[in-house]
Amino acid sequence: MTASSVFTRALGLRYPIVQGPMNGASPPELAVAVSNAGGLGSCGAAAYAPEVIIERVRQIKAQTAAPFNINLFILDEQHPEAAALQQAQRLLQPFRDALGLGSGGTPQKFAENSRDQIAALLEAAPPVVSFTFGVLPRETVAQFKRAGSRVIGTVTTVAEAKAWEQAGADFICASGSEAGGHRPTFLGDFEQSSVGLMALIPQVVAAVKIPVIAAGGIMNGRGIAAALLLGAQAAQLGTAFLCSPESGIAEAWRSALRSAGDDSTRLTWAFSGRPARGIVNQFMERMRPFERQILPYPVQNALTGDIRQAAAKAGRAEFLSLWAGQGVALARPMPAAQLVALLAEELEAIHA
């Protein structure tokens, strides 16, 4: 077991370290810092309009010659009925009242158009692209490859890994149930697909012939080494980099990360309409009885947008989505480049 892997050699990376593409918390500054330090930096672009995606890729390319990754969500358009939207807003109104907001209206759009985003990403052609919540058609994957982009498909089960391999992906990112943020599941039941990372890695590695990246609860060199020992070719860390200054997250979120323990997180549907792991707070607890009534992602995510933004500005962590993985108590706040160097040092010490 060495720090060099099929993955690092394919991309020309120094270390088998991928910074997780956390939507809303992995801006270009974070991607640049990680890539320049020898890992694969990532920028979560799911909330970006197509023209912004093109600009962000230009911005990152201007600051690093190293490979980097741009991540998008694969989403179907949602058309909820007016009555369902009104009921959803009634459930959210007490939180708006507590933050001094008015009544919630219907957003002009629930999310950016996925097809338009993918077209923009094809035009921008970053070195690496990754996708979550679905699988691209084989021809679209081939288009990215012709444009010079390597493709990562995010999965939570063996069936999903096989689907991405059949679509032509270069790499698989296997996300264990320990991971912070949204569950990437796109085939089958969410609960049944919540497989722990140590069980998931060897099964996915055995099922596909392309390199596997392990994600979920990994916070240090020992975690990376364990993933490599189980057959992964690299490890993806999200929460570990969330604590770096380059993530740009709200101070209330940052403070919650610093005080979190090993049992501070759980999955919730409340903020977005899709199960996501975060630090338990008042919003999650008060919405828990209604979770199965909540409209699907991205509708609920759009409806809670003003609440989350107002909570961040007001420093009200109790109403903010505090995404974090189960390893959050092991977080070490420091600049991203310093963290990459420390992770590499810890990994090399194990290999020695």
C-alpha cells in the first residue's frame, strides 16, 4: 500500500486526496488551495447558473495548473401542486416568524436547469467533472471525455456503481452513510442504501473495474489509509475541509462544527426534501414529525432558502442546515493547503 495509486497517476496528483464538492461550501478558493497543495480540489456548482459555471472554471484555471473537479447534481424538473406548496409554507412559517421574515411565496424556480448546466460544463471542459443524484447517459459521458474531462459518478450501492461503470465513467465515488450532506442515492430505497463505508468499499471495488474513491467519515491519514487498504484508490474528505477558512461558511455553522461530538449528527429530510446528514438542531427536531410530508428536493430546498440565508446572517444556528459527517469531532480547523500537507504526512507515516 503506497500513496501512489491508479487514481493519482491517471490525474497526475501528488496525493490520493479529494476535497469533497460541498454545494454552497466549496467555492473556487477552496478548490484552488487543495489542487495547488497536491490533492484534487473540487467546486460544488449545483446552485450556479450556466454562465457562472463557465466563469468559475475560468477563474480556477487562472489560479492553478493542477487538475480540479466541478460537481453538478442530476435533477428532474419538479412541478408541485399549489395546495402542496401552501401546506409546505404553513409548516415553515413559524421559523420565518422567529427570524422576522414575511410569508413565504413560490420561488421563480426551484433549481437551475440541469440540462443547461451540463451543457455549460461541457463548454467549460474542466479537467474533472463529477455528478450526484443520478447517472448520465453514456453518450453524454462520452462527450465529456471528448472534451478532455475525466468523469466521476457518485454512488451509494453496488447497483449504482455498476450503472455508472456501464455509462462509461472513469472513476466511482462510493459514499458511505457516514458522509455529511445529501445522500447521493438514485437507485432504490434511501434507508436500504445507507451502507457504511467499510462495508461499501470492498463490495464496490469487487463489482467494478474502474478506480474507486472512498467518501464518508474520513478525517485523517489513518482514515485514508484504511480506505486504501480496503481497495479504494483515493479518499474524499468533505467535513475535514469544511472547517478550513476557504470554505467560506457562516460563522454559526463553523461554531457548531467546533463543538460537535461523535453523536451530534443524523439524517434529516427537513431542510431540502432529500435525506442529508447534519448536526441536530431545533429546526430538524421541530420538523421531524412532518418529514414524510415534505416536498421532494429541490422544491423543499428552495422553500427553505430564505430561512437558511436569514439564519446565517443572524447567527441563528438553530435554523441553519449544519451539514457534517459522522467524523466531525475529529475536525482540525486550518488552511486547506496545510490540511492537505498534514494528511499526506500522516498517510506517509503509516506507509513507512
